[in-house]
Amino acid sequence: LVWLPVAGYLSFLGSRIRRFKARFKPPVVNLILSFLGLNLVYDQKGMIAKSRFLQSGLFVTNAPYYKGEDLIRGTIEDAAFEMNELDVRETSRVRNAQDQVFRGVFFHVEFKDPFKGKIIMLPKEDRPYLSRSIKQITRAGGYRIDVPHARFQEHYIVYADATVSPSNLLHEGIYETILAFRKKTNDKKIYLSFVESHLYLAIM
């Protein structure tokens, strides 16, 4: 549950960095992160690897256009953490242009404590655009699950593969946290997945 507030705070921090990066060089930003007591470093030209983005299972694409900047990475407690802004596009199948796959802030956390399986949470309003993501997990034996939270189900669809017990990872608190975070960020779209000891969070 702590990762959603952390993601929100670092997303805000990233926006401040982008606003002032023309005036502040990366060493100064790293100094700010150090001053805040965060074991994180800043790389203005760095980005999360495309393979890592695709491993999330949130967006299925060949992503011929994959750009990122303002990478923040390091450790928080015993978890490896990285985030940055990504702009991901693919060639349109129906017009001579590129379609936007994702444009926003992408987070990746790797936990030391292992867990098996895969769970993805997708905004219900984006379901028509995420058919490939849904097909990918269902082809691997995944299935849609009904979570015991009516208000959450109004906004999200959740899929899990056959190797994971959703009750081990999902509970009342996480639904409330996601809904509260969504409300606080003026209904920004939030995508979340757990994949083999990794957590992926996309905000756009």
C-alpha cells in the first residue's frame, strides 16, 4: 500500500524536476534527493528498458517508438525502485500515423520477497483499447476475477493467471488506496500489475 503514495509523491517531484531542469543540472537534483533522505539518484537522459515495460503485461505492443527521460532509481527500504516519464507509440493499422500506447509516468519495483504468478488491474474505460493485454494473460491460462469491492469494480477489471492466489496479494486496503489515489489525482488513469516479485504501476 505504501507504493501508491510514494508513486504520487515521486510523480509530483518529477514534475518539479522537469519544470526546473533547464536551470538545475542533474548533480543538483541528486543533491535534492539526498537532502530529502531518499536513496535515489537522478539521470536526466535515462529511461526504463523497453523489455521491462513490456514485462509488465499492461501494454502489449511492438513499441517502435519508445522514448523516456528523467529517470529516478535506487532503493526504498529493501526494494529496488525506478521510475520515469515514457512516451510509447506504435504504427497505426488503419492510418498513416502513430497511435499513442502510453504517455505518462511508469514505475517498477522489485521486491526481495518472492511471489509467483501475475495479476493485472486495468481501468474499465480503457478495456476496448487493451484487448491485446487481456488476450495475453487469458491465453496463458489467466481469468477475470471479481474482487470483493463493488466501487472498485465500477472502475477496474482485474485478471489473474492460474499460478497465483489473488487473495494473497489483494485485499480491501489496496482497493481503497487506488480509488483514493485516483480521486486525488483528478481521475488520472492508473494501471497496476504484479508479475513474479515485480510491481508495475503506470499513471497517465
